[in-house]
Amino acid sequence: MERGNEFKAGQPIVGDEAMNDMPTFADRVRENVPEALEYLEQHPDLKKNMANATRKLEELNQLLESENINDAEAANSTFVSAVETFNNVVRRNKELENKLEDHEIRKLDGEYSEAEYDQAVADTKSQFVNEGDKLAAADAGLVYNEAIAKNEAAKAKLDDLETRKLDGDLSEEEYQAAKAAADQEIADNDRAIRESQAVLTSDKLEDVQAAAKAKLDDLETRKLDGDLSEEEYQAAKADVEANLKNAEGSTEVAKAVNDRKAAETRIVEAKKALDSLETQMLDGQLSKEEYDNGVKKLNDEIEASQKIVEESNAIIENSRFEATSADAPEGEPKGEDPELVEARAAYKVAEQLNKDARAEMEAIEKSGKTDEETNAAYERILAKIHDSEKAMRDMDARIKALENAAAGTAEAGTAKPEGAEAGEAKPEGAKSAEGEDGKGAGEAKPEGAKAGAEEDDPKGEKDNDPEWKEFFDNYFNDEAVRGVYTRNGVFDEESCRIAVRNFYVAKKKNEAAEKAAAAKAAAEAAKAPEGDDGKPEKGEGNDDDFENDEQRGLFAKLKNFFKGNKRSKTGAERALKEGKKETLKKTIYAALLALVTTMSIGSALQNAGLFDRNTAPEPTKIEAEDTGNAEVDLNEVAEDLSLNVDLNAEKGEELSDLVNTTSYGEDIEVNISAGDYDGTSEFFDYEEKHGQHNLTKELYDMGNEELTDVQKAEQIAEGLANVLDDPVEQGQFAALGGTDVVIGDREGGITSLADMNEVLDLAQQDDEFRETLTEYNKEMYRDMVDNYDLQVEHRAQGTHHRSLYAYEMQLEDGTSDINYAIDKDGVLAREDFDALQFVDEDGQNILDKNDIGGYKYNFLKAIGIIAADATDEEAQDVMSKIRIIGFSGKCGQLIWENITPDTGSEGTGDEGTGREDTGDEGTGTENEDTGDEGTGTENEGTGDEGTGTENEGTGDEGTGTENEGTGDEGTGTEGTGTEGTGTEGTGTEGTGTEGTGTEGTGTEGTGTEGTGTEGTGTEGTGTEGTGDEYDGKTDILPGEPGDGWTVIDHPTPEETGPVSEAGGDNGYVNDNTPGSSSEVAQDDFLNGGDQGGGNTDADGGGSNNPETEATYDGSDTSGWKGDTQSEEPGTQDIQEPSTPEEVNAVNDSQANQESAGENASEDQIREDHDAMMDRF
Amino acid sequence: MAQEDTRLKELLDRVQNLPEDAELPEEFLNELTQEEIIAIYVEKMIADKGVEATDELRAELREALQDEITKKMVLAMPDYLVTKLNQEIENGADEEAVNKIIDESGIDVETITEQTMTAFRNAYLNGEDK
């Protein structure tokens, strides 16, 4: 087996010691940043445009050299931003350089004529210019963020100067000098903010213009509709036009900024060149004449550049462009930790971005436009909203953490300020609380009284409370506190008294607030549920499951709206049908009769509920004795659980014999007898694991909201590396590889589930096999990590996906066997999680590329979704219907989702599926259980024909496009053809327009295409019993025989083997991606996570379909869930008795919702308290 | 109300005329509203539980179930959708408009409804008595 690139961490590849040899983020930074800086030195033009990123990298490099850096620090957002900026740019730069080189080669080879060559070079060079603009924007973003943070600190410093002056710590002269310096700094920062904001705005001018136009259109419409008076219209219009004008003014400022930057750089270089000339002349390398000429030329250049600088400054100065205010919020505590200031500033930026994005979205939605361009803009805006919300959450958490740390430090240390030394004259106090440099926090000024102490008794002299007296005695007499208020040997008794009083008052207020909050919480907990009115009041609520009042409010409102939802009715029908198949006649009659007599469903509820609706239902569990090998009658269990088990199925009896469990339910426990196994792998310590596979360990810290996307990606990647020795993971990886897994006696590739299970068996049983397979997989994994960028896709709770699962069965001989199967229904995520992706320079997930011989192709073939004898065309068609999402961070399994013409994964909600009036008929459009709806609709209108027709049309429907969120590329490149989608493939594009009606594909059924006009809606798809057909058999899992996938005789697999390009000996690496040199790979190592970097728009967003993760009945834990195995090797017996489905349905519905629960604390109290902490 | 009353009575008659032990006809289900389906579902729950079916019990369970479905739906919504729906309803959006927004959002309404109802039933059957 060939070895790939040597692993760059420098550790040995083989051996157990190398199991966890994947480098940490800090390791990779340590390795690559110096190289990055070296690259910049070699490319001065690039460095010119990336001055700020370079500076950040240099800073990071210094930290690295000091060896003090840790992962957290390396992953600091400004470093990450700089590193990401660098990598994005350099990668693109190298790509363009490669392109130029390629043009030259082609010219030499005769592929280009002279004219063609010139044109190609010109095109490529113009891309350099475009990239330069993007660089400028990225760099400006860094400047902007830093300038805001610096400005906050500078303003705080100014306030501190005033305080110190009043305090007598500064003379008037000293004060004026310091103030002038601070004012200058603020002015410089303001200028930097304005300039960088201009560059950023200019970069996004098109979006701003589009939004303004949409807004103006909307205003006009509203005026015509009579919603606005003429006066209101004119005023609003003037506002929009003024803002637009301002934004358009950013262009000239941006250009001037860039021109000035370039000119300044030329001046610096010219001056260096002058020095060099002089040296050369002194060394005799130049004649006097040459020297003089050289000097003149350089001086002319300097003069010209200086003129440009002056002109640029004038343009900037006189431009009408105005920056938006970046002032700190009022009431901010003075002298704060710069980190906190920066976090607050970042929060404001994110908040503003979010606000702007929402305004833009609103404008687009109101415009009602559905053209390609508008849809594309919508997608981008949606992504912006997600990213900015995420940034707000992150920053909010960070701010809270910093504030708590500050408050905690202050309180924990008593009144003694950290850093303050007893007797020291300099009032440096309160460094504890705020980390403020040089701030005399302990300086209780009259201002201290403003922080909250009673103004009529600032020293507490009238307070006879013993508690106060004791407090006062303790603190006032504390040497350290006194030291704070001693200046120049003189103790300021009055200030000290006031400060101690302020501290006490704030402390009491805080305690009162905490008590009140606790009492409120207790009262709410004891409060009975609301009556039939159902409207929860603020702060109250029946249901702690809601995260905020907005949700509670919506819940109350929806009570009156939701009953008429057709799709909900579909779900209700399914639930009803799941009941036992006994006569319902009597029941129905009674129910309807009751409705007749008591028509009001909203009749008053008594207080005593049937069960506590505030808690999630208890898991359905049968408590069984732990009798080890005690057998359980599956039929009885099914009956107890009211499962819809086909008790007469042949398989049912077999299952009963084979499955040996002692309990079912939410937490499936499979008791496996210990000590009765032969030849099992040491990896499965059944005695300890008690039957639960340890395959669901989270690969990253899912609960840590402070993790950036980069950190998440890194953690998942490292976590995944750590499980590569797990046989279950190994089988999946080996399937991705697609080459022959020839180890020991085993020969041949992995082209079926049976092959996968064979590999899994061998990995479990044969240590040598497992070790070799581990190395095989690690090599593949290293290639992914080395050559591609890491990225996460956010998967929200409730979103749907599919995956393999592993189930374990105890066999008759007492041994246990683990096997793979596919869950054709998929699962809904019970909580938010992230999936790891590896993306190439085009931002495409390599796991999802529809390349013959690529990872996706190999994997789908291995699990039987692509038929073993499928032609390339058929394989492409299948691949176009599936989107590989990535490796679940929850458990390392590869997850995917079906995408069909009528559904589209973007149906998950945010990707704009819903925008296009899919509406009423939309059953087909949603991707959750897409197969069900989709097939339902297809079956309605088309049945098998529908499938067939869809196959023709599907490609066109841009299944690939939507999911990628890559928009245009996706459409074309996924082989979907141009007709169908043309756009970001949210499903809204073209699905309807592209011949829904005309081709009769089945898009008729979807109704989602928002076309309405195409007759999709009218075709009665949604109404045609979508969901009615749900019987578990209508899933449209491609490749599944009998589900409309026409099996055709094809050549043997050898003739249709994987195709890969250069370097494709092993066949498993998708070598279609350019830039796979190790050099690029090293740069790419630093990329990953949120490509938005704060300055660029992120691609796509998370899908937000509701998901819960079903647990498996019978053997396994969540994530990898189990099913009963077919006894026929090589088949996917998905037509098992419905027991697993039923249990899964049961388990799905028992998802526990964790309530966010936020502590309410009075802002003012906190402010006061913080202000008091300043004094200590 | 009168019209609904009449309709229900027609449905009742049809049920009465169904042969014993007959499977529930699909077309019959198609004609039922969600409200009616839930009523039937609740009735069956009570029957399976083996407790006396009173009107009060029926009403309580129906409302509790409907609330549970609504709650799960809200919890499944992304923040922006919650905000949007709140605004739309406050601005006077009708039921049709609201349901359209929900349907367009991509939330799997069917599955959530189905699973919520199943869980509700299981909890009731395994939980406390009323």
C-alpha cells in the first residue's frame, strides 16, 4: 500500500505511540506561521496589501517563539482572523500564480495561440487585481475591529485622566499633555474606523445598493397601498437615499485609502532602495553617474508618491462618507479590562451586522422577488444573520465570563485590591477587578457616590445596622484598603469611608437582587399551569422548556393558529395509524360524538394536570432484572410498549431468538454476558461497557459555546483522529477509501455492506488486521487534514440526517457481533451539533463531491446506495440526490441527507426553501423524511414513472446546488444541468420553473418551487395524500431496489471502476482539486471553521430542521443506532419488521429539551456593583 | 358551529355504518380535520388506558396534546422564525399566512406532530392517572 505524504507533525507513523499523532492547532500554527511570514517576504506586493494581517502574524510568531502560546491563545479570534485572511489570500495567490505558469506551459505546448495566451494572462492578472481588492477589504476588517477596541480603551483612558486630575494626582500641565495624547489617539482611531469602514462598505456596495433599491420599492408600494402618507414616504425615502449616498461615498474613500497605502509603501521601499544605492556606490558597484541617476529616479518616485498620499488624504478628508458611530454604550464602567472592551466592541459590531442583515432580509422578502439574483442575495443575508447571531452569542458569553471573573476576583479578594501593595503610595488598587492598567481603582472620589451609595449618607454615618458597622470596621481598618487611600503619606479618610460605604451598598443590592431572583424562580416553580387562556405573561410561563419570552409569546399566539396546519394533520394521521390495527370504529364514534357534544377543544382545564406537562415524558423503559443472559420475549416487549409490531412476521420469531436484551427504551441497554466470547477484539470490553457501545463519545466540547468554528473543527478533527483505531469507525473510513483493502487474507475492495461488515468483523477479531487498517485509514485521514481546510457545518436540533449505524447482537453461541446497517428513515438531531467537513479552495466539501472514484462515490457504493454495477452516469445521478454533510462531531459517523427535486435539504428552513411560496402544497418540498413526502407525492402523480421522470429531471433540479449553498457552482458542477436550478438551489430555484409541469417530473408534486405559476401547486401534489402514503416503504433512498430505481444490466464493476486523475494510483484521493501541493497544504492547515472571519460572508448556514436523534432499540446508543441484522449477507434488510422504527419513533419523541435558563440580574445593580469593584 | 355540528353528525353516521372490524378507510381519514383526528387519538388513548372517558378528560387531553404539539413546534423553530412569526401575528397575519410561513420554513411539521403525539400517548399510558 502506498504511503501518502509524511505526516508533518514529525512523529513516527507506525506503532501505537502514533495513534494520537494528529497535531494540535497550536502545533500547526507553530509550524506554519513562520513559513507564512517567509512567503510574505518573498511577495512584497502581497505583503503590502496585507499589512495588518502580517502584523498580527508577526505578533503570533513572537508568541510562538516565546513558547508561551497555548491552543486557546492561538485560537484567539484576532489571530485566527489574521491567519485565515492570510491563508485565504495566499492560497488564492498561489492558485493564480499556478494559473499563469500553466498558461505559459500551454503556450509552449502549442495549446494556445499568441492571442489566446495574452488573453488568458490578462484575465488571470485581472483576477489578481480583484483579489487585491478583497485583500484590502479583509485587511480593513482587521483594522476596523482593532481601531474600535483601541478607541474604547483610549476613551476610558481619557476619563481616567480627568479623575486623576481631580484627585490631584496630575498637575494641570501633565494633564493637558496626557489629554492631548489621548485625544490624538482617539482621533487617529476614529480616522482608522472611518477609513476601514469605507473600505468594508465599498466592498459590499452592491449589496447595500440592492437593499436600498428594495427598500425604496417597498416604500413606494406601501405608499400606493395607502400604508404611508406622502410625508412619511418622502421622509423615509430621503433617509434611504441619504444612506445610499453615504455608502456610495465609501468608494472614493476606499480607493483613496488603498492608493495612499500603496504610495506609502512605495515611499518606504524607495527609501530603502536609496540606502542600498549608497552602499553599492561605496562598495564600488556603481559609478557616480549611475548612483546619481538612481537617486534622482528614486527621489522622483518618492515625491510622486508623497503627492499621492497628500491627495488621498484630502479626498478622504473631504469625502461626504460618514462612518457609523462606534461609540461605547453609555454607562460602561470606566477603566475596564481591554479584553472586555474588545469583546463589547465586537458584540456591537456583530449586533449591527445582524441588524443590517435583518433589514436587508426584510426588504427582500417584502419585494416578493424570486429571481436568481435576489435568491442569491437572500442566501448570503441568511448566512450573515446566522453568523452574526453566533458571534453575538459567543461575545455575550465571553463578556459574561469576563465580567464574572472581574466581579469574582474583586469579591473573593475582600477589599484588598490585587496588585496593590500595602503602604504603597500609588493608588493602583482595583487591578483585581478590572485589570486596568494604572487605574487607581481604590480612589474613592465623590464619583464613587454616584455608583449607588445613598447620596444623603455617603459615609453611612446614620446607619446603625450592626451588619453595616461590622462591615465598616473590617474594611475601613484593613491595612490594604487604607493603603489604597493613602497618597504621598497622607491617608484620605473621607474618601475611604465613602468607598467602603459604596461597596457595602452595592453588595447589599446585589444580594437583594439575587434573593429576589431566587424567590421568583421558586414562585414560578410552584405556580400552577396556566388555564385555558394559555397566554404566559413575561417571566411566567407554563413551560420551562422555552428558552425565552419570545418563544413563550409565540406559543401563546400559535395556539389559535396551528390547528389548521395541513402538514400537522398529516403527522397526526400518521400517529393515529400507528396505533394497533384493531377496529377504531367504536373509538372514532365516541370521539366524534364527544366533539359534537362538547365542541370547544379549548374548554377549561382543571389545575391538576393529567401529568406534569412541564417535564418531558419519562422514557419508555422496562425495568428488567439484570439477569445477564435472561431472554426476553420481543413480542411481549413490543406489546407492552404498544409498538406496531407485526407479530406474525417470520422475522419476528427469529428476532426473538436472536436478540438478547434485558431492557428497551430511551436508554437502550443491552446486557451482554461477560466472559462468554471467543475471538472478540480487546476493544470491546463487554464487562465494563455493559453493552453500550462507546462510539458515541463526543468528538468535541459540544457544550462550550465559546468555541469558535475553527476550534470546533480542530477539536472534531482531533477527536476523529483518536477514534481511527475503533473498528466501527475503521469500516466507515475504509469505505471512503474505495481501494482494495488487502490485509492478510482479505482481498478486494469494499463495494457492499457485506464487505463493510466483513472488514468490521476482521477488525474486531484480528489485531494485526486492525492495526494495519488503522494505518491505512490514518494515511487517508492525514491526506484530508493536510490538503484541505477544516470547516464545520452547524446542525441544529431537529434537523434530519441519515447515517450508517452499528448494532450489536448476541449470537446463539454466546458471542456478540457488531454490524452496520442503514437507517432508511434517518434521525432527527436531539441537540445542536456540528459536522466536520474538508473543503477545497473552492469551498467545496470533498466528502460531497460527485466525482467518480471520490469519497462520496466510494462510500455510497460501499453501503449499496450506488449499485455495484451502476454506470458512471447512473452513479452521478444517485450522487446528485445525496449530500454528504460530514463527520458528526457527536459520534464520528458520516452523515448525509437525501436531496430530491421536490425537497432540497435547504428546506430546513434557513436556506430559503420556504421563501418561494411553496406553501400549501409544500409537503413534498420539505426534506425531513423527504423520502416520505417526496415519494408520496411521486406515487400520487407518478409512481414509478414519477421516479423515472424525476431521474431525467432531477439532475436538473439541482439537488447538489441547494445543499452546497454554493449556488451557481453547485448547479452547474453537480451535473444537474442548467435547466433545473441555476441558483443556490435552495429548492426554490427552478424546481418549479424547470418544467415541473412540462416534464411531469414530480416537481409537480412538490409544490415547493413557489412557482405556483408552473402549476406545481395546482397539480395537487401536496394534497395528494402526502403522508397518507406513509408506511415506511416510500422512502426514496436511491439505489434501493424497488423504490423506483430502475436496475439495468451493466458492465462489470471493473469496467466502471473509479476514475481519478493525476496521482490516482490509490484512487481514493480526489485529485481533481488543484493546489494539492504540500506547500498549499501547509497553509491550508491553518484554515478552517468559519470562513467568514468577520470580514467575508460565510457560505451557507446551518440547516435548521428539527431533529432528534433516535436511539436504537435493541443494541446501541444514540448516534450509532442499531437495528436487527438481516441474515442475508450483502443485503440491506431495511424491510425489517417495523419494531426498530417503532421504537425509534418512540424514542425520537422523547427528546429531552434542555432549557437555556438565563439568570436575570438587574443591569443597574450590576453596573453599580461593578463600579464599586473599581474602588477596590 | 351548526355547520360543524352537522358535518360531525354525518361522519358519525358513516362510522356507524362501517362494518365491524373494518379497517379505517383512507378517504375517511382524509375528510377529518386535525382537530377531529386529535379527538379520535385522545379517545383511543383513554380507551387503551382503561379509564372512564368523561368530557372533561377528553377536553383536557385534547388541549394538552395540542399544546404539546405547538410547544414542540416552537422549540424547533430557529430564532429568526420565532421573531418573524411573532411580528406577523402582531401585524394581523391570519391563520393561512402563519401556516404558510411555518410550512415554508422547512420545519418538519409532520414528524414533529407525529412524534409528539406518540410520546404524549406513551407518557399518558405509562404515567399518572387522571
